[in-house]
Amino acid sequence: MKKTTVIEMPKLSNDQLIPYQKNRLTDSYYEQTCFDHLHIEQCGERLHLSSCKFDHCIFSKCNLERFDGMDLLFDHCDLSNLDLSHAVFHRCIFIDCRLTGADFTNTTFRNTTFQNCSAAYFNGACSSFKQCAFIQCDLSNSSFNDCEQQHLIFQECNLNQCEFHHTKMNCVDLSTSTIEGILLSLDTIKGMKVNQEQAISLVALLGIEIV
């Protein structure tokens, strides 16, 4: 029997969240807080968040390197072009967010879901993904080079021109996504799942010419 990957959802209770109205996150730690329709222009160094919700927030001029987040919900937020490298996300979900050009290099993702996000040029190189899912996301021209993954899901995503060099693709199912121009390493594609049409287009990677 096929084992289904179960991704844990954030542990949040809306009736316990405290509203926050400032456009600067000057403290280093926030817990059980709701950030609603804010334009956040400054964040404290090594920001740590637990059990928080961001609803229709825009982040600009923020350096979130080494960010540490657990049980977070980002709903209709804009984190485009932010530095989120060397961060940690555990039990987090991004819904209808803009992540274009965001730098997630060397980041650890655990039980994290991205749903219906605009994330072209997403840079997740050298990151670790465990029990994570990208659902109906635009990830075109993104980098997943040199990543570690366990139970990584792509469902109905745009993976055109994506790079997966030196990332083991065992059990990764790309069959419902578009993969035009995808770049893979021959020695790491064993066990990857694709549909029949995709398999034909990937034949060129093996140096095989169809006549």
C-alpha cells in the first residue's frame, strides 16, 4: 500500500492571537501575534516567530537572514526579493503569496506548504526540505540545486527552466507539473516520477535521439 505523506499544519488559534499595528518588528521574538495589512519596513536581527499570522502584509527593506519561524501562516503576503537565507521554517504555510526572487538559500524547511504562490526565481539552493509541498505555484526559473529532500511534493506547479543540479530526486513526482527546460543531474534522477509526455522530453538528457 502506498504511504501518503502527511504534512503537519501550523498550530494556530485565531482567538488567542494579539493584534500588532506597527510597521517595524524591532523585537527579536514574537509569539501568538496577528500582523494584519501592514507594510513592514524594518525587522530585528535573527527574528524568531512562534504561532503568528501575517495577513496581507508587505515586507520591504527587510533582511530576514537567519529568520527562525514555527507555526506560522502567511496569507496574501509579499516577500519578494527578501533575504531569507540560513532561515528555519517549521510547520509553516504560505498561501497566495508573492515570493518572486526571494533568497532561501541554505534554509531548513520542515512540514512547510506553499500554495498558489507566485515564486518565479525562487532561490532554494543548498536547502533542506522534509515533508514539504509546493501546490499550484509558479516556480519558473527557480533553483533547487544541491538540496536535500525527503517527501518533497510538487503538485500542478510551473517548474519551467528550474534547476535541480545535484539534488537527489528519488520519489519526487513531477507528473502534474510543467517542466519545460528543466535542468537535472543524470546521477540524481533515479526514482523521479514523470508522465509519459515528460519522459519523452527528458530523453535528451540521456543523450538518446528519437528518430
